[in-house]
Amino acid sequence: MRFLCVSDIHGHADLLKALMREADAYGWDKLVACGDLCFPGPAPLAVWKILVEHRALCVQGLGDRALAQVDPSKLAAASPGERARIERLKQVHAELGELIIARLGKLPQSATLPLESGHNMLVVHGSPADPSEPLSFDMTDDEIIALLGDEPGDIIVCGGSHVPFEREVADVRIVNVGSVGEAPGGGVAHGAIIVSSQTGYAVRMLTATA
């Protein structure tokens, strides 16, 4: 089984498609998305349609929760930047519609996938202990261990920090797949393919440009 794992798409359908084309060269079976799917990029509905078409396993990110819980008509802007952000929130609400917004609000904060090898893969936006707190490449082992929680699984697939990295801490393999839509510098999408078999699993980090 080959899992194509992505995160932080933020409404950038072109970059998501580019990463999927890159992944096609290696082959993949199941799309996994670690949250922050549709806001604030230019094509939120197109992203949602891609995820639905491929029956993606999605967990909830902070942006997904905000779309579902925040009423933009009740927000007051304190700066031009905030005003633009609120206006974009209204536009995304209108483009997605109430049904999709409600589905974003019902996404789970984490999901566990059993692998053929007997390992468990935990999918979360941030970290097992706190889905809103990302695991980042510059954390110490102790800082990461504090965010692993009681049952982190054997491999954690996550996003949130927008910077991809792979690391093993306390016998837990951490694969932060970075960001599709808001990678530092822009114009590039990151992700990973996790290949599972009866003998184990392997990780291939991916990078693509639109």
C-alpha cells in the first residue's frame, strides 16, 4: 500500500495537482491530507473536489476549524491586512457553501491507519498531544517527546509547520510532510509517499513545482 501524504494545501489546487503528478511517477494508492485544506488560497472548491474524487482521508487543521466555526460577518478588522483576510474568509464561505463548510467542521482531529507490517500510522495536523501545536524541524528531542502524547503510534504523519522533515524520536518515526500551498518561498509543493508492506515501511519525500 502506498499512501500519498500531503498537508496545508490552503486552497492551492494547481500545486496539489503538480504534487500528485510527481507522485504518479512512483505510484500511490491512497491520498491522505493532514488538514488546512481550503483557506485562503485561490481555488478552495477545486481542492475539495480533488480530495472527494480521490476519497482522501482528511483530518482537521486550524483553518478548517476556523472556516466551520467563525462567522466572518461578525468579525471587525483592525488593519487593512485583517480586512483583506476577513473578506477572503467571506469569499471562501460563499464558494464552498454550507454543506462543505459543515463537513470541514466534522473532520476528525486525528486518524490511525494500521499498516501491513503491524505498525500504526497516526495522521494529525499538528502533534498527537495537541493538534494545534505543530512538530517542527528545529525542536529538541525533549520538546518533541512532550508533544507525542500517550499513544503516538509507530509513525506520525503531520504538517502544520509548513517545513518538511523526517526524524525518529523515542522509537517514533515523524514525517512532517510540509505544505502544498504555503511552503516557505512559495511556488513549490511538498509531500511524501509512505510505502507499507508486510516487512515494514519506507518514506519518500516529494517536491514539485506548478
